[in-house]
Amino acid sequence: TIRNVINKVRQWLLRMRTRGAGGGGGSLCFTAQGIGTDLVRTTQSAGVNFQFKTGHGFYRPHTGPGGVVTDLRPTGLTPDAIETGIVQDLLAFRAAGGSLPRVGAPGFIRPLERVSHVSGFRIRYRAVELDPNSIGVSTYYLIP
């Protein structure tokens, strides 16, 4: 149907728009599914698959302690920059011997919370191990 064609074109356009800058320099290639606050992006680095709930993290304001509202959109940062920073932080964390909680494993209480610094901004994020080669980042937000 025409609706299916339109949805496929939208997904293709999102994939094209969300690809990293390419050509090295640590840029990653992201694949997108969904739109707006339902956008989920995936990438791979160092043999690890990463899944980001970009729509939940980037495309909406977040209310923090004391009712302080933060929003990443006016900062000038992009999802690519933030998510690449998070990937680098998680890879360094694991390389230093850190481990992430695994969803469904005995003793699982909550996701790992960490802070990544991206272009002078502090970004808090939550992550879990989905399987030994996959990490899910459920949200991220600006720390004022």
C-alpha cells in the first residue's frame, strides 16, 4: 500500500540522516528505527552492539531533582556526538574491568548509571548488558 511505501521511505531517510560523518575520526554509523520519541538507533563498535533509545533520551525534555528541566536539543549537541561519547565511555569502562548489570540475571536491581562528558556537557546515562555482545542504553540526559 502507499502507507507502507511512505513508511519505508521515512525509515530510509532516517537511516541516511543519522549516519555518522564517515571517514574515520571515531565516527560511528547508526541505523534508525521509529521516529520522534520512539526513535531507537543501533551501532556497533569493537565487536559490541549498542542500542540507544534516542527518542527517549534526546528528543524530549527531562525533569530532574528539584523539578529542574533539562533538554539536550538546544545545546547544539547531536545524537551522534552524544551516543558516540557514551559508546567510548562504556568501552573504556569495560576495558578497565567494569561490568554492566544484565537484565534478567539473578541479582539484577537496576541499570548502570554513568556520566559521559561530550563537548563540555555532562551527560548522565543508564545502560544494561542485553547479552555478552550487546549493550542497551535506555536513556540519557543533560546534567545542569
